[in-house]
Amino acid sequence: MGLLRQPAFRRLWAGQAVTQFGTQISILALPLTALTTLNASAFEVSAVQAVQVAPYLLIGLPAGAWVDRMPRKPVLITADLVRALVLLTVPVSHMLGVLTLAQLYAVGLTIGAATVFFDIAYQSYLPDILPADDLAEGNSKLELARSGALVGGHAAGGWLIGLLRGPVALCVDILSFLFSAVMVWRIPGRPRPPEPAARTGRLPCQDIIQGLKFVRHHRLLAPITITSCLTNLSYAMVSALLVTYATRQLGFSPARIGLVMALSSAGMVGGALASRRAARRIGTGPTIVAASLLCGAGPLLLPLAGYAAPHALLVDALLVGGLLIQAVGAVVLNVNQVSVRQAVTPRLLMGRMNATVRFVSWGALPVGALLGGALAQVVGLHSAMWLSALVGAPVFLGLALSDVRRVGADGGPRCEEPGTFAAVGRSRTRR
């Protein structure tokens, strides 16, 4: 059981496991509600998904400064309650016959904004309840819960949406947010007091600049952030084309696409289980580099399936294999790079660091989706898949040629743990 014996971590883990399960249902239910209930166009459906990511670009940086000025536990609870209440308006409006596409956009944008605050506070809160030596194991267990929820949530979501219709199926996610709020509320311990800057009158814009400078000049955080941005850019380009590519280029039915996605999602569970073992065997830094290599290599199998179209089993194997490799790499990369980020960042800068990294890396998602679609219009679907996959293939070199590869040679994230801002200033030269 390990960390699950600790009440604080166990409650955080339980809340996240249930919330992630419910979120997978909403990921399917919201766009299907737009498509089937409101007869939305393909562009309007994609816009429902895009508005949920847009807050990372719109408020990601100031959110980090605000989170550092507030106790993190109340931020987590408030974000869960806001998401539950806002999402509740969809089934209620559906039952009253007044649901509109504009409301779905507003709901998606509000939930996305609340999620920005939750994610930043959540990654900043974990080091408050776990010692540095346990961060990697904690992140691995949280990622395993998310991966299991992804596999089970997709299957359960499709069944529930078919049984109850999209708007009503959202009630499962509403209950999951409420459950998470209760679990976080029950975490023992006093909330961490706000940063002194909140009491001394330093402007939020100064906090944002400080977070940007900290990440930009850090010998580990800078390459991790840049490579995460490029990886997400390629991922978004491929993901934006995948369903259309499978349907029009390969002739897949919706059921066959769903089966391929479900099988490949198992790679996330495998990645979560393997992440700590790999770090202990070869070191955290080499594990991050190898995982980045897998993230870039997996998508290269997807356009190869276009040449094997007459052979159905080979096509399925290439798609499942490519997505599986990518999923394993993504989870192993995420667990270890998040642990490194948490280990090398002072507590008072944790929110701003997470906000800066999220702003840069997640901000690439909507850009990549639009770029992938534009490429398909210009060079064709199959060529666009090749170009999208090739964008991510060499990204691992940025990590392999940086100091990240030297982190944790003894199997753990043995980075410097700067307890003061003076120590942060020396982080470029220390080895």
C-alpha cells in the first residue's frame, strides 16, 4: 500500500481517482451533447472542446501568482464545487428544454478556468503533504489512478451516454467533483499560510515575471518546459487528425476507432506501473529522456498504417502499437518530470512554476490542433499525419543534450532541493 496508508495522501488520491473517472464521461458527453442534442457542426463541436483548454492561455500565468498567495486546500475545494455547480446547469437546462450551444461554450470555459486553478494548486499541494523523497511514488500512484480511470471511464462513458443521453450522463461527473471536494476537505492538517508577498503588497504582475524568470533560467525546468511544449504541439496535431484519418483514410467505423482507443489506453496503466521501476533502475533523468523518445516514436507508426490499408490486422496493429507506445512514454515522462519540477522548486514559487510550465506546454494544444487541421487542408490528410508525427520525433534530443539526463543517477529525483531563493540562484552552476 505504501503511501496509501497516509491519510492525507489517501484522501487526495481517492478524490482524484473518482474525479478522473467522471471527467472521462464528460469528455465524451459534452461534445456528443452538442452533436446529437443541439445538432452542432463539426467546427462547433471542436469549439466546445477548445474552450475548455483556452483558460490555460488566458489565465494560466496570473492563476499561478494567485494560487501562491492563497492556502491551496481551499482553492482545491472551491474549484471542485464550481465545476460541479456549473456542470449541473447542463442536465437541468436539458430537462427544461432551454439548453443552447452558447451555454455549452460558457460551461466549458468556466470549467476550464476552474480546472486551471485546481491543477496548479493540486501539483503545488502535493509537496505540502509528502516529503521530497516520496514525490515520485506519489505522482506515480496518482498517474496510475488517472490511467485506470481513462480506461474504465471511456468504456463506462460510452455505455452511460447510450443509456441516459449525454446531458444526463454528466451527473456522474458532477457527483465525482463533489466527492473530490469532500475528500480534500477531510485531509488533515492546517492550510499553508499565504506567501508573505500577499501581505507586503507586491504586485501580481511581479509574481508572474518572477515565475517566468525562474523557469526560463533554471537548468532543469527550462529544457523540460520547452520539450513539453513541442511534445504537446505534435500530440495535438496528430490528435486533431486521428479520427478523420481513421475514418476517411483507413475506412474505420466508430466502433473500431473506439476499440483501438481503448486498447491503446492500457499503455497508460503500464506506464504508470513502470515509471518508478525505470527511474530506480536507470535514474530519473535517463528515464525522462527515454520516455520522451517513446512519445515521439509512437506516432510515426500511425501514418505507416496508410500503406497497409488492405491488411486490416496490420493496420490495427500499427495504430494500437503507435498509440500504445506514445501512451507509455507520456505517462512515464509525466510522472518523472513532475517529480523533478516539484523537487527543485521552492514552496513559495511552486504555484508560479506550475502555472508557467502549464501555460507554455498546454498552450501548445489549441495551436497544434489548428495547425494540424490547416496542414490537412494544404497537403492532404496522409501527408499532414506524417508532418504532425515528425514534429515530435526529435524532441527528446533537447532533453538528452541538457542537464536533465544527469538527474537522479541513483534511481530517484536527486535534484537540488532549494529551500531559499539564494539556493535557486545557484541552480545553474551546481551539478
